[in-house]
Amino acid sequence: AQKITQTQPGMFVQEKEAVTLDCTYDTSDPSYGLFWYKQPSSGEMIFLIYQGSYDQQNATEGRYSLNFQKARKSANLVISASQLGDSAMYFCAMRENDSGTYKYIFGTGTRLKVLA
Amino acid sequence: DAGVTQSPTHLIKTRGQHVTLRCSPISGHKSVSWYQQVLGQGPQFIFQYYEKEERGRGNFPDRFSARQFPNYSSELNVNALLLGDSALYLCASSLLSSGRTDTQYFGPGTRLTVL
């Protein structure tokens, strides 16, 4: 079973509109962390936002917010007021403790294209 | 402040050879992780080191090994290279190895091509 599932291979959004990128996860570790990264065509992974499994409130970082629904095991990224520079690949990732060692699992990514 | 640096930027090797990739973390970061990203896929976790000790390992064969030095820099070694090892190798550093402070910041990567 996939640990991190991103079901949207590609998304389009009009400039200045909001967009939601989906992510569901699966873990038995009660203390896990969820991350979103942006990867432009240059290749470098850029950290966007973090949500801990015990965090009571949804994380926000500027135009990025994380819609964390723990019971549904979903951690969707919301980008408000999209900009042309937001066009990139977006990866959802999870850190879990597996038998005493840490593992980091990334999804397959969603390619976002912002239209002018 | 300088970000995570990796060297070399690009590398071409032939099957059966050995390769060493290097990574310097952000100043003050004590944890370094290595990832392999094959074209069109998400990064695959290889190792995490914290304070020179291995704290995490992904599902990679023993041909892959790594170490962390007293200055927290790290090397990833791959022996007996296969064509399938061609990928972008990413290094990430973080303050600690758990919690919010484990937010990982990535370097630009080393593009390895195996012929």
C-alpha cells in the first residue's frame, strides 16, 4: 500500500485563484510529521510547510496552508492567490518512526501550472 | 547564510565503478539525509545521519553507504554502479532528527549518469 498518495498528476489554476493539492497518507506511527515541498524545473526542493501529528491547528505559512484532517489521514496543501512563479512540481512527504528508525516517504507529486 | 551545498553538480560513471557524493549542511544543522530521485518520481529516502550516527535507512542495497563527519558534512558512497543508479541525488539537512525541527532543507543535488 502506498504510504503517501497524491492522486492529481497535474493541475491547472488561473493566476490569483486558490488551488488545493491533495495528499493522503497511511501510517501506524502516532507521532509523525507531514511536509510539503515545491520543486521547480531547476530541481531544488523548497520547503513550504510542516504539520505535526499532534498539532491542534492547521499549519499556515504565508500563502500556503495545510488542511489537516487527521481522522481521514489527509493533508491537503492550499495555495491562495496563485502566482505564475508557483508553477512547479509539489511533493507531499511524511516522516514516520519505523521500528526505531526514521523513514521519510515522498509522494509521486503533482505538477501545477498557473495560467496567466 | 549558506544553504546546503553538494558536490559535484554532475557526474558521469560507467557500470561497475564506484562514486562518492559530498554534502555540507546548513551551519548549525546536525542531521543530514540522502535521497535518490529518479526522473519523473518523488525522492526516495536512502539514509539519515544525526551526530555521526545512522538514524534512518531506506530500502536500498548494501552497495549504498554513507557517513557523517565531525563537522556534520556527509558522504554518500555507491559501489558497483548499475544503470538504474542514474538519478538526481539530493542531500537535506535539519537541526534535529525529530519533531518540527526536523524540517529538512535540500541542496541542489548531484546528477549522476551511469553509462
